[in-house]
Amino acid sequence: MTGGSPTANPVLWTLDERGVATVTLNRPEVNNAYDGALIAGVLAAMDDLGGKSNLRVVVLRGNGRHFQAGADLKWINSVRPQSAEANEAASRATFEAVQRLNTLPIPSVALVQGGCFGGGTGVIAACDVVIAADNALFSITEVRWGLTAAIIIPQLCDAISVRQVRRYALTGERFGAEDARRIGLVHEVVPLADLEAAGAKVVEQLLANGPEAMAETKRLALESSFGGMAVDDAAYKRLVHLHSVKRQSAEAAEGLASFAEKRAGRWSNQG
């Protein structure tokens, strides 16, 4: 069973006879950077799959050379001049896509190759098992462009600890797969050629377990975590608001201009 046309849909999904869904980010021409359509596609895939009684595992992957390159800055620039309400709606939809993945009552497995930047790090932090190819490269990039990672900070703090977020979300530096494993963002690093096989092995392990037992185990783990259900609706509403307001700030305008013009931001001492 499949969902979405490969040529038209920024998110594709399939469901096999075992109940294993594969959800694929499908904007390889922009390294799977997310825009409004991709966010809507993730939410639609979650809606479609949520109605499948035989769903057991979700595998998340990205088409092309890179897993996910964070936000499409052209889309960000198209949202910025809109109303505060429109900007908050964009942030809310992004949050909902990540949080719905975070709280799925079934196991999720992310397979990461190439770049995984910005929001992509929040997406994998929301997955239960993350396997990275040895060519994977990560960064929490938002501050580079005068933005904040507000809506994914809870998942990142849960996955890699506040201490690591205070380094990597402040520096915006890039780090490789082994460092990602060291800090807890990924669980396993394998050669790129072995990525699919490593994912298949984990899926088989998950399918051997009781579905209801896994759902309850995940629910209890999230209840005990900073990045899960322990962060209430009011706290997330505040994060969404901060995320959207920062997008419309003067600092964000300068950061996004520096990206478009391939130069350092005016706050940089690098010229």
C-alpha cells in the first residue's frame, strides 16, 4: 500500500504486509529542506497511517544524498512578511509534525544519510531509534541565520541533554556521525552501503515484541522525559510563539539576507 505520487508529493509512504510503514521525505532537489507542503505532507502521512489497524513500525528516511537540510530558507522568507498569525500558524504546524512523530504509540526508526541540519535534528530526536550512515553530518543551525530552534529544543534536550544543546545549538557547528553517537543523537553508525540493512535488522527486533507492551513502554518513557508529554500545552504554545516571533525579527532578516548573499552576518567578526 502506498500514499502519494512520487513526482508530486513531498512526502511518500508505503505500508507492507507486516505493518511496517516507510515514510520518505521527497524533496531531493533541495536536500529535503522543509516547507509548508512538506510539513503538510508529514501530517497527512501521520493521518493516513493512523487509520491503519495493522501499523506496527514507522521507518523515516530521506530521498537523495541527504536526509533533511532543515528549513527551506526561501520558504522562510516567503512566510516572514506575512501576518503574525500566519507566522505562528507555520510554527505551529512544524511543531505538530515533530510532536506527532514524537508521541506515536508505535516505534519509529530514522535512517540518516548525508546532511541532517536544523529541524532535521529535531525530527530524529523525536524518533525512537536513529541509525546514521558514516557520511552523515549534523548541525543545529538556526542561530547562524538569526533564528531559534525553539520548537525542537525539548526533543533535543531529551535526546542529547541540556549540556550538549548548550554547546551545539549555540555554536551552530557541524559535527559528524561518531560525535552524534557520542552525545546520544544517534544510536548506531554504519557504512552508507549498510544503512538499509541495519534499519531492517532493528525493524525485525521491534516486530518480535508485543505491540501493546511497546506502546505502554514508550508512553511511560515520554511521561518521564523533558522532551515528551511532560512539557504541557501551555509550554509548547509559548515555544511556538517564540519561534514565530523570532522569524520576523530584524536579526532574522539580516541572517537570512546573509545566507542569500553568501556572506557573514553583520554581527560576525569574520568580515
